[in-house]
Amino acid sequence: MAAAARRSLVLLRYKGIALRIHWSFYLLVGWVLFSTIAQGLTAAQVLQQLLYVIAIFCCVVLHEYGHALMAMRYGIRTRDITLLPVGGVARLERIPEAPREELFIALAGPMVNLVIAGLVLLCTLVLGTSTPLVVLAHDTGPGPFVRFVFIANLALFLFNLIPAFPMDGGRVLRALLAWRMDRVRATRIASITGRIFAVIFAVIGLLQQQPFLFLIGLFVFAGASAELDMVKARSALTGSLVRDVMRTRFWSLPYQATVREAADGLLAGGDHVLVVTDDGRSPKIVARAAIIAAMKEGDPTRPVGELEGQEPRPLTPDQAARSAYDQLLGGPSVWIPVLENGRVVGVVEPDNLAEYQELRSAGPGAA
Ligand SMILES: [Zn+2]
């Protein structure tokens, strides 16, 4: 998701949660435009199709805000909500681990869609003279649109409750299982269930020649496997501190060092990432590409501190290693500096963390 956040535009903010539109979402809009125009529809009909797409994605956004606002009730903040062609993703700052929290946060999204479907039904009752089912069956006026919104929300409700990761139903299943067993085992069972569903989707997609269903199958399979890997990796960090997992040998330069010094450092075998330190300012993480770009611009005397980089929230050595893992997973930065008494004493980065986890699972005393 880190990459998704970078290639997306913030549309609005509500309760401090940014709503982002991923670039690939515009492909979907473009595809709808292209296919409707190719079918020879009139401008009004094309607009109508777009209205349908916008309506469904409004419902998806409300669904994601359902998760986010429920998470807020448990004191978990949401970094942002990203809209993708396959749906929405709410990035929570912390993964809810208590089964109860996870259950309610996972259920909140689909419940929003159920409520919308219920409201649509109620509106047709209040506004229409006929029974709601008649209005929904109308093929004139707003009939088809109202019917679409109703059915789409029912479908969103049911689809998201399929007990397979990365759908909400997978989380609901895990939360229910985790009430009775440890989390890794609960995730393993939920992950296997998810993969079974994934294979069923893919096979039906192939047999019925439904490419979208086939893609969903692949997507669910990958999601189910990733969730299990993540939970296993996270549980391998139980009891470890940032001090244990951080890398103490890293490449750093002071703010005022020049781009040329950084380039020399790169050639001398520096990391692909540079930690720029500065008294009183939070350390900056500068990628190799930024150093090379600055050299190409012909400005070798520029201070490295001025280069474009990330300033992730620093960790302290005595924090739980899991919080470092969560920050790496959810944030845009791949390296996180560790500060002690205002000095950078290490960095936490994915490769090092993975090595630690591997060594740890190799046996006690290995790491
Ligand atoms: Zn959801």
C-alpha cells in the first residue's frame, strides 16, 4: 500500500482521514468512457454510465469510512483511504489484535452498505406511491438507477462478508476463531478458507469466461497468503525490542554534507539509502536516486539535507519491535531511523527485520 499512497491524489479529508484516488482508478473511468462511446451510446447515456460508476464508488468510500470510524472508537487512527478500481482500502495505523476490536471494525464496512440498501428501500416507500418493489422494478425515470444502488449495496455487503482475506469476511472469521485459539493459528485457518474460495472463484471465472471473477480469485489468493505471512512475521517479533532488530551499521551524513560527498560515498559502497542527520531536526531518509538526480542537475555543492527525502517518525530503542514492523508496513517509508538522546543509533529496514525474523525462527539464541 505504500506504493499506492505515493501514486495517488488526495480528494478530500474527513475527520483527519485523507481520501486518495489511486491513478489506476482513472483507467477504470477511461475504460467506461471508451467502452460506452465504442458502443455508440449518446452523450447522455455515457454520462449516465459514469454516474453509475461514481455512485458505486461513493458507496465504497462510505464503506471504508465505516471501518475507519469504528477503528477510531477503539483509538486506532486511519492513515488514509485509497480508492482503487477493485475497491477501497483503509490503512489503519495499527492492526487491531483484540478479536473484539477486529470483529467490529471488520463488520462496520459491510454494515454501512446494508444500511444504505435499507435506506434506499425506505426512500422508495416514502417517496413512491407504489410498493418499493414496484419502484425498483420500474424501467423508467430514476427506477433503474435506484435499483442499481440498492442491488450494488446488497452485493457489496454480501461480497465483503465472504470469509476470505483480504475481504472483511476473512477478518470476521479470524476474529471469531481467535476468540478460542492463538492468532497465528486462527489466521492459518482463515487463510486456508480464503484460498479455497479463491480457487473456486478462479475456476468459475474460467468456466464461465468471466475474467473479472478470475482476477478476483487471484487477488483473494494473494491476499490470503500475504495475511498469513504477515501475521507469522509479526508474531516472530513477540517480546523483541527495536534495539534487537535495528541495524547499527548504516550510511549517514550530516545535513551540510554536499551532494558530491554523498555521490563519493555511493561509489565507495554506501547503502542505497542515506540517513541525513541534523541536530534538532528529525533525520531524513534520502534515496540513492535523489543523490544521482542531484548530480545530474549539476549541483554537487548543494547540501544533502536539501534533497528530497522522507522524514518518518523516529523510533526509540526500547519500543516494541512490532511497532516498527507496523510502521514499515503501513507507512510510505522503507527505512525508519532510531533515535536515542537525539542521536541516530540505528535504522529499522525490511531486509534486516526479515533476517532477524528468520534467525529467530531458526532457534532460540540464534538472534
Ligand atoms: Zn471493508
